[in-house]
Amino acid sequence: MIAVDYGTTPLPNLPGHVTICEVGPRDGLQNESTVVPVEIKAEFVARLVDAGHRVVETTSFVHPKWVPQLADAEELLSQVERVSGVRYPVLVPNEHGLERALARDVRDIAIFASATETFAQRNLNRSIEQSLEMFAPVIARARAAGIGVRGYLSMCFGDPWEGEVSRQQVVRIATQLLDAGCTELSLGDTIGVATPGQVDALLRDLFEVGVSADQIAVHFHDTYGQALTNTFVALQRGITTIDASAGGLGGCPYAGSATGNLATEDLVWHLHGLGIDTGIDLQKLVETSAWLVGYMGRTCLARTVAALT
């Protein structure tokens, strides 16, 4: 089915343009048990760019023992034809990962921190403070090389082992990451438990300590069906960078209750209906996700894909 234009109805006090950080090739695929061939991954990235994406998180330099799906990072980067004006961030866990990224002329990296001690131990095998110490030289070296550094902060709203997460703790770690030199901070609802009031309160707390809206991105999982609602609250607070995954792919290999990411197609439908520009061709994006999940033998989680195919 071809996407029908049902018109737009803007609402006041919302941004006119939103940048979608497409995390499908990395976060979307990392938890898949069936390894996707590198040629398919390269085509996936190319199709996302052709659909209008200008930020596509491409892969990760984490050790293949921990995420076998991404063991082909170097090969994938050699196959991806980089388009001018498009950013292709790569997740790096430490200085060794940064060296691998530098060797491939990566211009944007991401690091992955935790707002809770339990997840820091399970995901990074070190405490929060130890992980921040590990990231400090990575951030410094990357910035010295003119590379943008996105800081992911996971478990910002709830943790499967610790329950509710203190906003004060999230703010403390977030400001430490920004002070260390991160150029952007992505607030992660890793297990999808956040509700609109929590999102609004955390953003308000961050703004009160001097963090600006243009330094923040939001990363919602849709476990309880709240991702779009939470996104809307973030938009009302002036956030203009939203993470999403084509087809709703994704999860977290270290948190079993983390289901799929916010589906990019559902986000685009939502934003376009509000008259918010994304630069993305929804029909091309739908065709891309339908192609990929078809190849993988999966049912697509994005409702917009189901409606338009």
C-alpha cells in the first residue's frame, strides 16, 4: 500500500524539525540470534540513508564474544559508502574500540554508560565511577581528533534489578558525561518503563542544572506502549533528537525485559502528522523495514509498516 497523505495539524510549542538518530543497524540488530550477513547490513544502511536519514548508528566495536552479531564491524564499515552530510556513529566500549574506529576514519562515536550500579556491573563489568574513569580518555582522545561523542546513559527511568532510579543520580552522571566532553547525551529508557511524568521531571531537573535541550536526545523502548507518548513530552520540552529503530527492532542483551525500540516508522508518522519535518521518506523507510524483516523471517513490530504493506 502507498502511504496516503492525511494532512498535518500542528500543535503549539513544538519544534519545526526533528533529527531522528536511526539505531537499527547497531541497537536493532545486536540482540538478534541469527547473524545477518555483512552485505545485507551494508544495504540496510544504504537504504536508510536513501530514505532520508542523516544519522545512522552503523555498528559497534564491542568484543565479538559479547555481541557476535557485530563481529563484522570493520568489514561493514569498509562496505558502507559514506554519503556527504550523513553521520555514521559507531559505539566504542573503551580505548581499544576507539583505536579501531580511528583506523576506519570514523568521525562520530558513542559510549555506553549506566545510571545504575547493577547494570554497570552486568554491562561493563565495573562500577559507575570505574566506567566513567574508563570513558574519560576515550572522550578526550576523540574530541582532540575532532570526533563527535554521543554518551548513552541507560536505565534512566527504571532498572530490572534496582527498580525506580533516582533522578538525582541520573542528573549527576549525565552532567559528568557532558563535563567530560560528550557532545550529546542520549537518555535511555532501556526497559521501557518510563511514563510521561517521569520524562518531564527528569528533563526539568537537567535543565535546572544548566543542561540545554540541544545537548539531549531521548531513547525510548516500547515495552509498555509508552514510547510515543514519552516522545511527545520530550518534544514539548524542546528536545529535537529522537532515537528510533527501523521496524522496531532491538532490545538489550544484558536486560532481558528490554523489548524493541521505538519504531522509526511510527515515530515518523507521529511527527509528520504534527507538521514536524524529519527529512525522511516514509514509504521508502517502510519498504526498507519490510525488506529486512522479510529477509530475517520476522514479523515487523512497527504498526505503520503493517498498515502500509
